Amino acid sequence: MPHSPTSFRFIAYRDFKRTLGKINATAECTELAVRLLIDKARISGNTTAYIQQISRAYDVRVDTIDLEGLPTQVGRFHILSVHEHFESFLRAFRDEHPKAQWVWEKGDDDLRCVLKNIGGGYAASVAEIGKLEIALAEYYRHVRTRVAHELDDKRIPMNVNELRSQVTQSAAYGRLAAPNEFDAIGFDDFILFNRVVKKIALELCRLARPMDGDIAGMLLDLHHRKHHGVDLKTLKSRAGEPDRLRNALGTLLRSVYSLDERESKPIIEEVITGLLA
């Protein structure tokens, strides 16, 4: 059965989305710089002399450079960066979720572990989030592993052409020329991976939305841990003004978990019960 839409967002998701925004800005500027460098080097007629010239001009030592392979190398580093932060999100997600125990199986990566532990198990979670997105995340995880561990002879055990065909037919990603083979990773791969992990993270907020009472408990826990901006002691002083108290809690739930008024109402009552107990 499909899960209902929700305005709820884990703190981990909001932090992750903010981080991706910073990565995007940096990657976009880097891509512009790389393309400009290659264009100017080609126009110069002597790429080696041009690189040496600007190296002296900007006081940046460059010994040797494969200019033709530079876009692919930079693209791989972008994949590495996005994957690192995606893993951090998944771990923060597990820490934040009120689930008491997470079952690990040998050989599971962070994403597989999360998907196995929520939404009725791995297959059900994949079906809810999207088989294509999970397959693409898996592909770029293999790319990341090969880059990080310099596994030059390691083949990625996935059919890139099949994935590319599915992406081409996708309304969300169809305009991107990706995914590409390891030796042809480019900027579109970064864009595709970025969009995929953002969607997975958002879908996890929907699929793994805690119960109202759990969200109230999460907010109380943030208060006890003195989380920035969560001070229920101050709100408790408004117990004699129930309307103001509820309005303040609604604002707090929107600020912390993006909850709209409809979803906040029952949680507010749960918080008040716990706050005044």
C-alpha cells in the first residue's frame, strides 16, 4: 500500500540537502574552470606551453597533466564527494530515526542496511523509492569504490548500457547523458547521482516517517540534548496560555521537521502531554 504524502523531513535530510547545495555550487564552478582551461589550451596551439605559462602566472606548479582526461578525473572526484556525504546522511538518518535496533548483515553497505530495516524490508523499500534510483546509487557506489581504492583492474558488475537506456526513458533524468562507463565519467554523471541521492533521501523521509508519538519523543530528546533552537523549558512557562503554547510548538515543529499545520496538530498534543507530565 502506498504511503501517504508527508511534510515531515528528518534533520539529517535537511542538513544533507544543504550540503548538496554547497557541493553543487563548487562542482559547477569547477566544471566551468575545467572547460575554460581546455578551450584556451586548445586555442593556444601548444597546450604544454600554455599550461606552463599560466602555471607561472598563477604560481601553481603543474608538472604533468592529461588535459583530455581531466574532465573524467574531476567527474570521478565529484562522484566521490557526493557518495561520501550520502553515506554520512544515511548514518545520521539511522541515528536520528527512533527505531530501536538496526539489523546488519555481512556485506551490506549503508543504503542496503537502511532499506532492509524500514518499509517492510529491502524489496518493498526499493519498490517504494524506485528501482532505477537504487540501481544508479549502487552503480555510483561501485565507481566510488574503484576511485577511492585505485582499483584499476576492477570491473564494475553492472550493465551501464541497460541503466543508460532506463535513464533515457525517464522523465526525471532523460536529458542527461549518463550514466557513463568508468573511463568516461563526466559532469552529467555528477548531476545524475546528485539528483538520485536527493530523491532517495526525500523518499526515506516519507517511507520511514515516525509515528506522531515518536516525533514528539524525538523533539523532547532534542530538548534534553540541548539541540540548537529547541528549548521546551521556555515553552513550558506558557502552560497557562494554551493557544500561545500550541502556536509556539507548531512553529518549532515546522522549523525542526518541516511539519505543516495539519500534521503538527496531533504531535503538539503529544508534546504537551510529555512536556507537562
